[in-house]
Amino acid sequence: MCASLAPDTRSELMDSEKTSCAGAVTAEELPPGGSVRTVDVYGRQARVVLASDTLFLSQFPGGWKIVAAGCTPQPGRPYQCTVKGG
């Protein structure tokens, strides 16, 4: 998963957990994503709704990268995400 994270997201995750990216991802206990339910693309941004999670992605020169994961909707407010970049 670490290779799929946007640079700022990976850095913030490692800084917050004070460990390697792999260790930090494990510590966050993200839900298993499951199958893809919907994908919404807005220019260089995307939202991927999985069976058990929602991811937000941005397009980078090397391809699409995850900028937020472990996201749950909050009625009338933005999503609350466990993993996110600064």
C-alpha cells in the first residue's frame, strides 16, 4: 500500500506513527477495502467507494495515488479519514 500513497500522505502517516510506512499502515488498522462499488472522477481528483472503505486519490506524474484512506461519510460534513496527507 505504501507505494500507492501520495508523498505527503505517506510522510504524514510515518510522522504520526513514528515508524516505517509499512508499520504505520498496520498500526492504523484500516478496514479491508473489498470490491469497488463506485468511482467518481473530477479532473485530477477521484473518490473510490469500496465495500468497506472510501479512498480519495489524486493524479500525479507517475499515476494515481491515494491521498486519503479509511474514510467514512459524516452527514452534512466532509468525510472523516484515518489516513490523510497534509
